[in-house]
Amino acid sequence: MLRLFDFVFSFFGLLFLSPLLVLIFLLTLLDTGSPLFRQERIGHLEKPFTLVKFRTMQKDTASVASHFADVSAITSVGSFLRKTHLDELPQLWNVLKGDMSLVGPRPALFSQQKLRDARKARHVYNVRPGITGLSQVSGLDTSTPELLAETDAKMLQTLSIADYFKYIVVTASGKGKGDAANR
């Protein structure tokens, strides 16, 4: 059922938001010279996939988790995109393709070994990663790997359709805790 919601919402999201996506694409093109950021992440059953976002940092910035990123590398346009979560919109393509869900644990980097191990022990990789989830709306995105994996597992064990929509609304409305690199 949730995959159907993911498909429908991502399809219509991409369709209706296409003018905004084009505008942001052009703004980030002018801002950084390279509007899209692609990064290999860990997906369902630990298979790699390429996550796509709008670029919010200078092109030559090291590819690390946001909380380890050099805050001075975030551009002015990028700062706005992060605060409003608009940098996440290209991930609707990942959702449409089936690499991701709208709601689920954020996909980890392959370099985050402690998080990978903690999630594997809790079977978090049995589901598609998501754009948002309990850890993100609670501001735990930069917590310890153990707490993050525990929170992800808890979310997956208790996830209801109401929670699915709640996490989406909280994220879309900007009421979540957001990205640590902005702090």
C-alpha cells in the first residue's frame, strides 16, 4: 500500500512541481555551475543506488555526511534550499524509480560503517530508505549510530499510514528539526 502512495505522490509531485524544479535547477546552475548532486548510497537489502539532490554546496566539497560537511561550503542558494527542504525534491525521482520511499530511514553512505552495522543488526535494510522519517523530524539525524538505528527500527516496527502522512507533512511544512549543516 505504501509503495502505491510513494508512486502516486512522487509522480504527481514531479508533474506539478516541474516549474519549481526547473527554476531551482537554473538557480543552482548559476550558483554552483552544477545543479545536481549525485551520491552513491545504501538502499534496500544493502544494494547501492544513486541518490539525487539539488546541489547546496560548492562543487568541489568533500562528499561526507551533512553533519561532517564544511558549513562554509554551503552557498547562499544552498542554505535556502536546505532550510526549506527544496534540495530534496529530486529524490522524488528516486522514489518513482523504486530506489526510495517517501518515508523510511535516510539512506546511509557506504563510509558510515558504524551506522551500517547498527542498522544491519536491526534489519533496517529490509525496507527502502526514505526521504524523511522519525529520525529526521525528531532532529536525530546526527545522533550516534546506535540511537539513529534504534529510532529507525522503532519507526519501521510501528509505522502506520497516519505516521507516513505525518512525517511527510512535518517535513514539507518545515516543522522538523532539519539539517545539522545549517546550524
